[in-house]
Amino acid sequence: MVELGHFAEAFLDAAPDAVLAVDESGEIILVNMQAEVLLGYGRKELWGQPLEALLAEPDGSLTRRTVGPRSIELLAQHRDGRKVPVEVSLAPVTIDQHPYTVAILRDLTERRRLEENLHYLSTHDSLTGLANRFAFDEALARLDDSGPHPVGVLMVDLDELKRVNDEQGHAAGDAMLRRVADVLRATFRADDIVARIGGDEFAVLTSGRDAEAVEALGARLTDAVAQHNREVDAPPLRLSIGVASAKSGISITAALQDADARMYTMKRLHQGR
């Protein structure tokens, strides 16, 4: 423990970040108020503890990312077991010919939350919560490059959305789109890519599905829509669906075009009915 004057102690406690000092053996000898808040320990409990133990994963390793010559990002261990993302800046100091290290820990929880929110907004459709066109194209390129193949593709169009928007208003059309999204989420696996790629168009990428399997998925989706229409007291949904499958060596984009053509064939049949 390092003795501080009242002014120095107040100055240290006023710092916005957690500040700790360790001696040459790595044990904590100085703690400010923000360090107590960040780690959940009182300062007397922190004195004498090795700083490395508070920053280590259960297996003893560190989860870190270097962000500067003296800064790293890692996970700090809170007293209650939570892992808190922090940026740690280290600075060596010498006092009375004794070496010490000052560690400044900046809580990154809010920044990480904002980054995750921004990433979600950039990759998801705001109306339905499904993946958006950007995320779909990224997934398509990734699967095209590395698979696993075969990859099943479904193109789905919500029939008569324009008519509903014109006659009942956009709120009614939005409600139908959200219902389509609910049916798609319930029909496909959690790791399938289900996206809204246009105003009334949806697409699905499902890895490991050959032509027979993706045909069965199309039929399953048709059944799911019929069941939804029986159970939900709302204007019925009608979907035009096209399916295709890309084997290894065949472009998923080409399969997507095939599925799109088949979907429009069904849509024309619906319009002529």
C-alpha cells in the first residue's frame, strides 16, 4: 500500500477510469475508487492481489487485443463472475529508485454495446429483424467461396403487397411482412441465412441441402403458410416460392437466379388465377 496525501487521493479518485499501481512483483499497492467500482472489490481487498489474476481467464490465459504500444484490450474478472471488457494502458514509473507500473483500466462495456448495436443495424432489416441485403450478399459470397456445399436457395415473394398498401395502408402491409418473417424464422434452422432482400422479396440460404432437400423445404414452407393462415385471424398470406440448389463447383449466384426465375413463374400463375 502506498501512502497518499489527501489531495493526491482525492485527485486519483476523481479520475474517470480505474487506476491501479503494482510493484515489481506484480502485486497491487494502490487503487482508486473507479477500480473498486469496475472490479467489485473494496480497495483493501485488492491490495496485495496480483493484477494478472484479475485480468486472466479461468484457464489462466488472457483474452486480449493490442490497440497501441502500451495498451491492450482484454476481459477483466469482476467479483461477481462477470467478464468486463477493458482497455488497459500500462506505464512504468520509478519512485525512490523502486520500479512500479501504473495500470489504467477503461471500461469498454458501453462502447462494445454501441458497436454491437451498429453492427446489428447494418446487417438487419429494421422492419422484420431478418438479415438485410448486405448481410445476405456477404453470406452468399462466403458460402460460394468455402461452402459447405451443396447450398440450397429459396426465393420468396409476398404476393399482392402493393395492393394491400394501396387499399389498406402501409401499416397493414408492414404487418404482413412481419408475419412472413415470423413464418420463415419458424420454418428454417437458426444457422440458415433468412433475409429480406427487397420490398416484398425474401431469400434463404441453407447449407448442406441438395436439390431434393430444398424441394422438401419449399413444400414445408408452403405448409407452414397454410397453417399460419388457418391459425391467425388476419388477411391470409400468399407466397410465391422458387427453389434451387448449388453443388460444389456451381455458383450459388446461378442457383439464386434459377430460384428467382421459378419464383416469378409461380407469381405469374398466382396473378392469372
